Amino acid sequence: MPKYTLTVNEKKQTVDVDAGTPLLWVLRDNLGLTGTKYSCGEGICGNCTIHVNGKAERSCVINVEDAVGSSITTIEGLAEKHDHPIFKTWIELEVSQCGYCQPGQIMTLAALLEQNPKPSRKEIDDALNSVLCRCGTYQRIRNAVDKLVEEGQ
Ligand code: FES
Ligand code: FES
């Protein structure tokens, strides 16, 4: 099998997988970064969202070979590096229910706030609307986002 060297959470890691393996599987199965979740596998639900060069991307539809040379950040990297205010607000407002979709919600929001610390309601909705939550935590997510934006985080 071919070898691919990826930069994940600022560390270079080499994996030995078939060409065309989704990045999601590499993160979870080869690198043990199971914070990134599998749900639809088709780029629809947003639960597998990570950052690729600072942009929110769906890791289930990125082939491993296309990730070589990019800077990849997972929820573990976000948690480690930044002590990000999103985590504090999420805990304070008890946003999560089962938690399964939350890494995707948080990674999507973190990318948005990084690019635009004061997004409009429409920009927030456009970014988060397609990240699905089976538990229906949408109102709590909205409250948390409003608090973060108000506080200029
Ligand atoms: S698992 Fe990737 S978008 Fe649903
Ligand atoms: S918190 Fe359960 S799927 Fe969103």
C-alpha cells in the first residue's frame, strides 16, 4: 500500500493505506483521533467536519492523497492548542445532549469565528444549518453562538 505523510494537529504522521481512503477513516482508524465522527459518509450531515488549512471541510469526502500538504486540525487539536472559548461556552450552557454531532458543530463554528468574529445571523445560519443534530440541540447551539458573538470571542 502507498504511504502518505499528513500534517495533523501540527504533527507529521505517515500512514500506509489504500489510495482513495477517506481522510475520516485515516484520522479515526490509523491515527486514533476518534473525536471526528462518522455519520452519513456522503458529505451531507457535517458530523465529520475538520479544518483543512483553516477551512471547515467534511473529512468523509476527502481522499487521503488530497490531504497531503495541507494543515489538518481535528477537534483534539482545537482542544489542545487554543483552550478555545467555544468549549467553555458549550459547557456553561450545557449544549450537548448525546454529543455525537458536537465536534462537527464546534469545528464548523470555530472556522467561521476565526474568519469572521462578528458574523451576522445569516452567516451563522449558513455555516451551521447543514450540520445535523439528531438530538435537536439547535436552540442551545444558537444560544451559545449568540453568547460567543456578543462577548467577541
Ligand atoms: S459523515 Fe461526513 S458529512 Fe456526514
Ligand atoms: S447532541 Fe446528539 S446528535 Fe447532536
